[in-house]
Amino acid sequence: MIQSLVAVLVIAVVLIVDLVTKAAVAGSMDRGDSITVIDGFFNITYVQNTGAAWSMGSGCEGFMNVVIVLTFVIVAAVLFVLAYPDSRKNMLLVVSLAMVSSGAVGNLVDRLMLGYVRDFFDFDIFGYDFPVFNVADISLVVGVLLLIVCICIYFFTPRPVTEEREKSDGEDDPE
């Protein structure tokens, strides 16, 4: 029960912050406008991304249709996993999946309603002009990183050997 509440809270907070910040930037800036926050490092730059991640597939309607369908399928699968009662789920898994789904939905809302995604965080890191991104992108990346940590913990944490596992381990032995 608490996991479901946490998932709903994470999804709601990320979606609200994402959509409000996008609306604030789009409502106060013209496309291509930039405001320097930290000179030579961080700007708020309003960009309309018609492609997928880092503008891949920009201008290719067929590719973007595939991206939209895949996003629906992935979000549906993630929401099913979140809703399905399973004692093996832990809070880290729930939060990571909620972050991934909310990030995907935040960008999907833009794509379906506007035909593009509103991006605005613009960093220049050690001379590399990093692609412009938004709150939904941050949520997606952090969610995937947490999911990787969750998978590593699950697969690399030793589990106690049970009698049942000992028997099944012995049955697989060809000797």
C-alpha cells in the first residue's frame, strides 16, 4: 500500500514540476531565447525538440510515431509492474519505475499536444555544449540509473541458501 502511494506521489510531483516549468519557460521566452544563469556553464534556453532524445529522428514523422507507440507500451508495462502486488518489489524499484514513467509521460504530453517537446536546461560542460533538456528528461535518467542500482543490488546481493534451492541446484548437476 505504501509503495503505491509513493509511486503516485512521485509521478504526480514530477509531472506537475515538469509541465509547470515547461509552461513557465514557453510562456515567458521565444523559441531560441537564452538567459545566462552561470556564465559559460548554465543557461535557460528555450528549444522546441521535434525529435526523440537529443533531437534524434527530428523531421522524420514515421520514426516519431514509432517512438510514441513504444512510449505508450513501455509506460503501460511499467504501470502494470507498479500496480501488480509482488513481495519482491522494494521501494527503490518503485521509485525508479515511477520516475521513468513520469518522465516518459511528461514528454509524451508535450509531443501529443504540441508536436514537440519543450526543453530549456542548457549546460556547457568543459567546452561541450550538452543537449538541452527538461525536468522529464532528468526524471527519466535518474529513474534508469536507480533501476540499474536496483538490478545490481538484486543480482549481486548474496541470498541465503534454502533447502528448496539446494535440492534444485543438485538436480541440475549432471553427475
